[in-house]
Amino acid sequence: MRASAGGLHKALARVGGITLLEWNVRQLMRYDFHDIVVAVSSSAPEVSDFARTFIASITCRASISLYEERSPLGNAGAAREVVGDADGVLMVYVDNLASIDLKRLVAFHETGNFTATIATHTEPFQIPFGQLSLTGNRVTGYTEKPVVRVQVSSGTCVLSKEACGLIPRGKPIGMSDLFAILTERGETVGAFQHNQIWIDINDAAALDKARAVFEQRSIDFRGAVVP
């Protein structure tokens, strides 16, 4: 994002006039989650400063606090530090604009008694080459630049207290690393499949796409628009 959007941190990029950080907090509140922690790297003071101002403006509607990572913890490490006495952590990422029903996600996780649950959807990718099908040394099929659909993580997950406790303390860890830890222990990871809006915003082109989608389908975010 910084390379293509003039140094702008993605948490502060705006869609519909609202920063991505605000969108994610408002989506949580939309689905009645009111014990919210915003995890921020201490190397991004502009985000911390904005988060404090934003949090102060809405604390009457929710219990929202700021957790600053003094050293990088990856995209999963903060869960161990913030879970406290809670039964688990619902994690959403600031670089996603999504309309996933978060309440249904948590209910699915709890009903399935999973150690962790990952929201997932199919994403289309166009192969930039001609795809061949071979039988021995003969070409039996030729498709020019086909579109394939791949099951991907939607960057939203639920971690049980047990899963949070398995996160190594004080070192960067990603969700793929945590998945490896869980599966090695024989723990069950649920897949919450959905077909809602999901856009990963990591550069200016993706930000433009998110803005266009929002203009076309703002009704999907209606409940999160009200300050």
C-alpha cells in the first residue's frame, strides 16, 4: 500500500469516506461484539494516534482498547496477548473490506466445537498463459488464459482460548503457522464457508476496487455506516 498509495498506511485508507480501521470496528459492533481490542504496531504511530481518537469517540457504545505491539507478532501473535479471561478471540484484519456475518461465524465455531475456525470463500484467478492438458506426449486440450477458482482464507477467524494459549509468546507467528501447530496436535480447524463481499486491500488498485464495490453494494454494509 505504501509503495502505490503515496506512503498511506492501509489502516487509514478510506472507503466511502471511512477508514478501513473504522469499517472493521463498526462491523464488529454491527454484529453486537462490544469487547474490542485494536492491535497496532508501535512502528506505526500515525495509526495509534488515529485509533486513540477514534476509540475515544465511540467508547460510549463499546469497550474498545488499544494494544500496541512493541515487537512484530505477525498476524496472529496478538491473540495470545489480548485474550485475557475471554473464551476466545474473533480476529478481523484491517486490510480487508468484508460483509461476512460475524455472528454466524462465531456461532458456527461454537456449535462445531472447533479449536479454531477460518472463514473461507472461493476466489477467481486468471492464469496468464495457455493451459494444456496432456495425455502422454500428446496435447489433448488447450485453454487460453483460463479462470480457476481457489478456496482461500477470508482473513477472518475465531481462535479458542486453547488455540490462543498455543501461540508462542514474543515471536512473529502467522495464521498458517498456527494452523500447522494445531493440526500437528490433532486439533480440529473449522471452515466457515461464505459468499459475501471480501476484498483484500494491499495496494492502490485494490483500494480503487473496494471503493467501486462499495458504491455498487453499499447496502451490504448499511448496518456499519452509522457512527
